[in-house]
Amino acid sequence: MTDLTHLAVPGAEIAVRVTPKASRNALVLAEEGVRAYVTVVPEDGKANAAVVKLLAKALGVAKSRLVLVRGQTSRDKVFRLE
């Protein structure tokens, strides 16, 4: 698991590229931003929930502090840390 605690600044917006139906759950810090790989299918917000869980753990914050700002149905998402 990638440690992203340096990004845990209140008000920070974190761009995430999501790959659903991956072989394992993982977060990777790439040049273009954070890449999230989740094993769940992108139906009924399941993939979004899995990404929030992964991201919150990597940031060391509660899941409730992450708000999806843009990209509800897109692979490219922007989360804000409240």
C-alpha cells in the first residue's frame, strides 16, 4: 500500500484514475497522479466506495472526510479532503 499521508492536507483535492475489476486492490503514485486499482465492478457506486476506503487508509484519515467532487461515473475522479 502506498503511503499518501503527505497529501493529507485539509482542503486538498486529489485526482485519482480508477481501474475497476483489477486483480487486486492497490494505490500507486504515478507521475500523472494517483492510480487506484479495485477488484469490484463499477456498478451502483461499489467501485467509488472501494476507492474511498483505499484512499482513506493510505491518507490515514476517516472515510467520511473524503468527498467525491467530480467523476461520479468517470474513471477520472477528484476527491477533496474535508
